[in-house]
Amino acid sequence: MTKRYWWVIITYILMQLSAPIILFLVSLVQPDLIQTALTEEQLATLLTYWTIGSFVLTLVIVLFLMRPDMRMTQTRDRAPLGNLILWSVLGLFMAYFAQGIAAMLEMQIFGINPGSENTQMIMDIARAIPIFMIVPAIIAPILEEIIFRKIIFGTIYKRTNFVIAALMSAFIFGIIHGEPEHLLIYASMGFVFAFLYVKTKRILVPIFVHMALNTITVLVQYSFTPEDIEKMQEQLNQLQMIFIGG
């Protein structure tokens, strides 16, 4: 793995840890500052804007570090533009199919209820501060595909084969989302993204598919109340039970 790849990963990790680190340092210097100067709502708002800013800054730094790769991909054998669009559309359906199979396996084999606390937390923030939606819909998919597909999957793929590299990178991709109970769902999507990357030789394809998935999820969740979403999930569960004969 090249030095710039390590810097990309380090930058991403520091961004993820930046808010807790700052809160910890402030609590060491002024233990009562946060409790006395800010209300809980003000603190949440401040952390949200910090998250948006840190994601934007991280994206700028990562794209700067990845400039040599952007230049190299211009001379490599890649899928033409028409195939890029075709595989982006097809990849979206593939990702939904893989996600649906994984969710059904989680429910039927492991007894895990559908629904993501991570997604719910993101949507709670987005409803309070709508501009936050650019993070899960646009910025996070770009960063995650560069790190988990371009760097991690690509590095392992050079030394092993597709299945091993895809499984390992998909596993890491699932773990990093902090919901081990839904590891199968995250890993299934990661496997599809890796396939699209290898098939087209364009990191833009899994980026587009990832962005489309997240954007659709954000817009749907934002358009309905939590009660409406819960009701739709119950109806979906009933349909799945009918199809599999449960």
C-alpha cells in the first residue's frame, strides 16, 4: 500500500474521531464548560455542523491525495461512458437485491428485526438540520468507496483473488458502520460495490450506486414520519413471510 493511501486512511480515521477527541480535550481543560455554556440542543447542533465541516474538509484532502490515481485511470482500460451508465443503473438493482436477501436472512435465520439505528440517528439529525443530508447522500459514499473499494479492496485484490478481497473489504465496510447485527446487509452491499469496481474498472460506478442508494434512503425517510416507516416495514415483513412460506 502506497504512502498516500495510508494518509487517506489516517485522515478518514481522524475525521471520524475528531468530535469525541475535541469534547474530551475540552472536558479536561474546562470540565464544566460544556454543561454550563451550552444546552444539550446547542451542543448537538454544534457537533452536527462540525461533522459537516470535517466531512467536507476530509473529502478535499482525500481528493488531493488521490490526484495521482485520477491521472493514472485516464490511461487504463476502462468501460466506456455508456457502460458506466448501464452498470450504474444495473448496480443499483443488484445492490437492492443483495440488501433484500441479506435482510431476509437476518430476520429468518438470526431473528434480527429490520431497521437501522444508525439510519434513524442520521435522519433525526437531518430533520433538525437538513443540510446535514449532503453527508450521507454525497460525501460519505465518495469517501467510503475510495477507502473501502479503491484502497482496501484494491490492495487485497492484487495479492489474492476477487472473492477473498471482496469478502475482507466488505467485512471491514460492515464493521465500520457500528451495527454488527446488520453486518450481513452492509457486507452484501460492499460485495456488490467491489464487483462493480472490478467489472467496470471505474471507481465512479460504485460511487454512483452508493450515492443513489443513500440518497433514495434519505429522501424516503425524510418524506415520511417514523410511524409511516414502521408501518411500511411491517407490511414488507408480512410480504416476505408470504413469499417464503413463513
